[in-house]
Amino acid sequence: MNNIEVNSVESVILFVLYICLQDGKISDEELNELAVEFPLLEKLYFDIYGEYVHHDFEETVASVIKKLNPIEKFITNKISKFEKDTFDRLITDPKIQDIALLESRHAAAVDGFHDFECAKYDYWTKRWS
């Protein structure tokens, strides 16, 4: 996680995939939804920071997925200290937090918003509000 910039597009993607992973897998439907919204994510980043950063979607997602290993650190029944530390450090801007929550809900809900996904989503919604 050390090579992901704070409040970056990669940090948002990591959060989205983390929420999607809570049911034990990241489905093709979830990845497709993220792919559809990826240009919007880049545009929002530009609108907030005034900096356009182009990413290759497949390359970025593949790189971020590697950072989710071992997945056991990310799919605990209760929010772990590791999860809190990771996302509190990587996503600090309230605008980026809102985008991460919005994108994660869209992606996770596309194949059904599993109870575990919903629980982690709800936790972060409360923590970041």
C-alpha cells in the first residue's frame, strides 16, 4: 500500500475493490461496472484537483488487485485495525471519500449488494461522515 498515493485514483479503486471483495470475490459484473465509471472517476479527480491523470484501466486494476493480497487481511468479519489504518491513511479528503463510497456502492450493487459488502460500506459511510 505504500506505493499508492493518498487520495489518488488508485486509492479509490483499492477501496472499491475492497468493498466488492467482501462477499469473497470480485465478480466480472463488478469489474465491468467499475470500467464503465472509470472515465467519470478520472474526470471527478480532475474537477477536484485540476490535474488530469490518465490511467490504463486494466493495468491499474490488475496492479491494485495485487495489493489486496493476502485477501484475508481485507475480508474480516469486523473492521480490523489494518483496514482502518489502510483506508484512513489512503483516503483523507472528504470529496474523495464521497467518490469512493459512491463508486463502491455502484460496483458492489451490480451483482447484488451482499450483506458483508453492505456492512463494510455502512461502516465507512458512518466513519467518513
